[in-house]
Amino acid sequence: MSDAPTEPALVRESAANVHSSNEDPDAAPSPTPKSSGNNTPDPNSKSAAKKEAKRLEKEAKLAAKALKNAAASASGAAAGGKKAKVEKEKKEEEPAFVDDTPPGQKKDLSKPMAAGYNPLAVEASWYDWWLAEGFFKPQLGPDGKPKTDTFIIPAPPPNVTGSLHIGHGLTVAIQDTLIRWNRMLGKTTLFVPGFDHAGISTQSVVEKRLYKKEGKTRHDLGREKFLETVMDWKNEYQERITKQLHRLGGSYDWDRVAFTMDEKLSKAVIETFCRLHEDGILYRANRLVNWCVKLNTTLSNLEVDQKQLTGRTLLNVPGYDTKERFEFGVITSFAYPIEGSDEKIVIATTRPETMLGDTAIAVHPDDPRYKHLHGKFAVHPFVDRRIPIILDSIIVDMEFGTGAVKITPAHDPNDYEVGQRHNLDFINILNDDGTLNANAGDIFKGMKRFHARNEVVKLLKERGLFVETKDNPMQIPICSKSGDVIEPLLKPQWWVNCKPLAEEALKRTRAGELLIQPKTSENEWYRWLEGIQDWCISRQLWWGHRCPAYFVNIEGREQDANDDKNWVVGRTYEEALERATKLAAGKPFTLQQDEDVLDTWFSSGLWPFSIMGWPEKTDDIKNFYPSSVLETGWDILFFWVARMVLLGIHLTGEVPFKEVYCHAMIRDAHGRKMSKSLGNVIDPTDVIQGLSLEDLHQKLHEGNLDEKEIAKAKAGQKKDFPKGIPQCGTDALRFALCAYSGGGRDINLEILRVEGYRKFCNKIFNATKFAMLKLDESFVPEAVPKPTGNESIVEKWIFHKLNVAATEINQALADRNFMNATNSAYNFWLYELCDVYIVSDIQIPSMSRLPHDV
């Protein structure tokens, strides 16, 4: 503290204003403040200056406290010892902010600072100016190469299914923090934005909207017209998402924006399909797939959730009357008659309807109970079919149940393997729409699958073959997108043999070419790649990349469409025609392109290099591939990240990025997964700008929720946001999201905590306004961040604290600990700059010596 402070009344009044506003400063989040030390300096010590600074800090705090107590005493005496009631003057409301800065021009800061902090006013205009000035573009030299070391992030492309939610806000906050930090470290940065067509999700949401508005299906429109409708949706939501990303402040190079179905990226998809087929990695086969009746398409294993049941459970199933519930979590025992005798063999199943596709009964070869039945047949009670009794020591456990197992090779993954081992018939009993086909018999043909389940049990009872039903704890496969019960179904599809790709990825990761953080994600990475299965990439959709594969129908020759040998692939129709001509060996033929499209993750798996122009050898490939960091949620580590690594290594020879950082998943304040039907999905721009409860309710009607779901969502919103969502601003939102990111798996987001960081921004605003009072019009920042040699001991102290904070923040960002980085920034500003350096009546004229960088 200065011996003779200049303008003490003004200083005290202004310093007090740092902690006063129309908001409660104590409501801000409070990371644990650092200890500044309070030891008395030793004149004989070499660290006397440091200890003197600590002593001054203590004196400053005591002086500030004494001033406060003295003021309170004087006020009490004037009121005769009683606490005076002071009426707060109503502050005049400032007029609504109007941004009068022309788009792309630098904001005029010559006007006096506003009376209070308004985040929308403070943040306005800057983004357009940044874009106009090209600040987000990589800095290249005359030779077209980066001027310095590079730092590249290929932004995970959000789906064009709908608007961004708060989870995307977290992604932008973390990624942009890393990009801006590395830019300030002098690196050439590139942050590439883009969008994913999201095949299943987008087609599903557009189909729902089409039916809700017009009562039509995609088949009513036809493929071409329907795709035009989806493209209109894509354009609308890509524009909406772009505005959200602008509002979130992401420093993307928008000249490089990409969409997974752009011509350039589509070319990469076709090249990949053809190259993998030529390399023997991609093949066609008739195998079991995960079939979603509701969506009418196959799904990968990663898109199937497992619902755990503890016993008998009645569930609603999509596609049935909402009043209907079906029994799951039970095991039903029934008997098959043995051919030519009165004997019966008892089996048990959790899916009684699949007995209509049984083609064998397996027993253990060493089981004495069934040795007399070896080579015998059972008789199916509902269809004309003899069922062989086979011997299999792999599928059968003699100690479990009756020791006899029904085998349905076309509708069960384990039975599929048995069918292959014993060359059994594979009888598909299910149509794509979930009804039973003619193979199930006349009684059941056309019946819906779960109605058939009830009917099978009923008829077994009538024919004296039913034994019992017991509770059976089990898992049932559920489509993660539609909630439908998944059916294993035999389908001819395109598959990728992932095992050799995974072996190379594991080898590269263990060699240190790829760092995966946090450690829990790394452990999962190894576990999943070591047990990887082949990947079904066919999808029965219209929206997406159509398979560049053609069936060669040769005249006069019987051909199996399931056989890969009867198909050709081509980068162009002409290439496919040339290959088909060679295959037909002079015979007439026709080409028929596969109707299916490719799994969305197949195209997004190429993202880090397709956005750079691969398969062409572009300058971007040379300069910016591989990327530096891939930042994403841990939940898509295998959906997306693993596939990028598998395909990247095989196609380019390099791991597509050096580091993977997996952030936590955002849940609501109660720890629930965010869901539109719960009303807890938060649009980040609503947090930035604020939104009333009424407007939150109104937004629910923009989606595909039915009236019951809307009512439920409104109730959830009213409970969580009784006064709506407060206006917090982008800075507060991003700071809060980073403050939550300390390496955990889940974030339970409290909007009030985000509002608390708005109040922290308010403190920054008021402290800056106070400092500006001490800087006259002649103030010019120093050209370089070097001390002048004229600093007082207190100034040296605050510079020291600034350096400590900078060191801590740099280390925290290097460690990817964003929580610690925000804590260091928060503690420095609040507890050292404001609470000590400003509040303790220190003179500020010497601030004119502060370098511009500080």
C-alpha cells in the first residue's frame, strides 16, 4: 500500500464498486482460494523482498477490513447506535442493447463503458470481425507451408438431425480452448468445422415430421422426392447449427467447412469401399444382423442397448397399441414329440415364437438321458417339419435345465454358429415389418411377432405340450434410436473384416503413436479392439451414400445374390461395367446397383483425411494430416474414434491423430440423461441469451413429440427452470463447462452454476471499469512484456502472482485438466488481483507501465 495514496476517497469508492453491482457477488462459484502467506520478513534473509510482499498483502487486507469496520461504526453512531435502514436507490434501467457495429468491422470501444455488465453487449460484433480479419485461418508462408509447428483439430461433425444441445457446447468449449491456447503459443492452428448426414437419425426424424404434418410416408413420395425433402431439412438445420457455433465462439476456418455427403467427401467414401473390397477386407455375406423393425434397417452391435430385466416384466413395444404389453424376463418350457414314439423331449426358451424356425434339438454327446435318441427326430407340432436331434458339446450344458437345447439358426447368434457346424437348415420366419412369413406355417403367417409369441404358448397348452413358465433374469436387445426390441435376422449384407485392422491399431497404440486420455478410456480401447467383430455396413435406408456395388445378372445362369462372387464394385459405373464384362466372359448381362446405403460411421470414419481432400494428394493432406488432437465424448470411442483409426491406418498408413481426449457426458442437475421427452435438453444459445419458461414450453412444439410427451416435458421444465433460463453469455457458459471438466465420466449440469460464472464475468467487467478510471487518454501499453525496472514491491508481487497463475494454467491445459485451469484463472482474478491488489487502496497510475500482453 502506498504511504500517501492519491485521491483516497475516489480510490476507496471505486474499489468498493469492484464488488458491487446489480448482482450478488457472493453467488459466484468459489474455487478454494490460494494461501498468499503471512510471514514477517526477515531483513537478513535473501528472500526479504518476497516476504515483504507477503507482509504488505496482509496489511492490505487488514487495512481494507479496518476501513469497512470504521465506516460501519460511523454509520451506527450517526443513527444513535441503531442499524440504519438505507433505501436502495433504484437504478435506472439501461436501454436495450442495439448492436450498431457494421458486420465485419471492428467494434468501437471509444465510448464510455456501460453502467453495468451486459454479456450480449460485451460479446457482440467480435466474431464477425474475427472472421473478416481471417484470424482463424492457418498462417502459411510464401511456399504455401505452415509458418510454424501445427496444431490441428478436426471438429466432430454434429448431426443435421436437429439443433445443438449443451453437450455440443462442452465440445466447442474444450476444443476451442485448446485451439486458442496453441495459437497464443505461436503455433499454426487449424480447426475444421463440418456436419454429418446421420443416415438413420435424420431419415427417421424427417419421416416422423412428414407423417405428422401430411400423413404421408417416404414411399408415398418416392425415393427422389423424399431425398429432396431430407436435403431441405439438412440445409435448414446446417444453417441453424452454423449460427449456434458462431454464437459459441468456435474459431473454425469456415472456408474449409465440410458435409459428409459433399462431392469431395463422397468420392472418399466410394474410394474406400472399392479399395477395401479389392484388398479382401470388405465382403458380402448372408449372416445374422441386428434388425430394427421400427426403423426397418440393420444396426451395428454398437447401436444396440441391452435392457436388464430381473424377472417377469410387461413392456410396451413400438408398433403395437400403447395399451398392449408383452411378457419378457421369463423362460418357457415345452415338449417336442419324438417321431415314432410316445416319448417327448423338453426344451426351454425365452422367445417361444422362434420355435417356428427350429431346425434341430441339441443334446450333449455324453448325456446318458438322451443316448437312446442319438440320430432320432422330433416332430414339429405346428409345421410339417422333422427336427433332428444333434450332438453338440459346445452349445449344451448338461447341468443347465433339461440338457436339451432348441436350435434356431436364422434367429439366434449362438444357434447360427451351431447351424454352421452341423450344416443345418437356416429358416427365416420373419418379414422385415415384424410379421411372420409362410415359413412359420399357415396358422401364424401374417401375424405380428409378439402376437405370435402369445399364440404359440396358447396352442402349446391346447395340445398338451406346454410345461411351465418361470422368472428368468435376462437382457433384451433394444434399438438405441427407436426403443424397439431388436430381432436377429438373416440378411445378405456388406461386411468389413475388422480383425486385421484392429491388430495394426493395437500395435500402433502400444508403440506410443496414439495417446488416449483419460486412462479409463484407454483401458476400454484395448478391451474393445481385442474382442472386435466384423462390421455390418449395409443400411436399408434412402438417405446416405448408396453402395457402389452391382449385382451382375448373367443371362442363362443361375446366380446367388448372396454370393460375393456375383457382384462387382466400381468407383464409377463405367469401371463397374468393365469388371462385369470380364466376369460375364462374353455372355449377355445386366447390372443392378445395390439399393442399400452405407452406415453413417463408414463415411465419418474417414473424416480426418477426407476433409483434407483424400484420396487426392492435396496440400492440406501434406500440411495438416495427421491431426494433433481428436476431442470427443467417451460414448463414441468405438462408434467413431476406433473406426477412424482402423480406416486411417489402412488407407493412409498413418494414425489419423496423435491424441484422443474423451470428455465427460453432460446430464441434468438430477443426474438424468438428457432427453427431449423429459424436457431437460438445453440449447446452448438459450443459456447464452436467456429464455423464459413460456418460450421453453413453446420450443417443445417444434419437434416430433406427441401431446403426452410434450405435457411431461413441460412439467420437467417447470420443475427445473421455474423462472426460465437466465441470460449468462458465451464467456460464462464456456468457462463453466470447462470448470466442470476434470476427468470424470459424467457432468451433472446446474444452470445456476453457469449463472454464477456470469457474476464472475461481472466482477471482471467492474474491475476493468475501475482500472480504466486510473488510466488517462495518454495511456499506451508497453510494446513488450518486460519489466521496466521501476516497479514497486506490490507491483512485483502482482506480476509474480500473474506468472504463477500463467504457469499453472499452461500446465493444466497441457495435462488436459480444464477444471484446474479455470480454478487458477478464477483464484488469481478474484483473490489476488481484486481482493488484494485493487481493494487495498493501491495507487494505479503505475498500471500505465503494464505491457499490452498482460
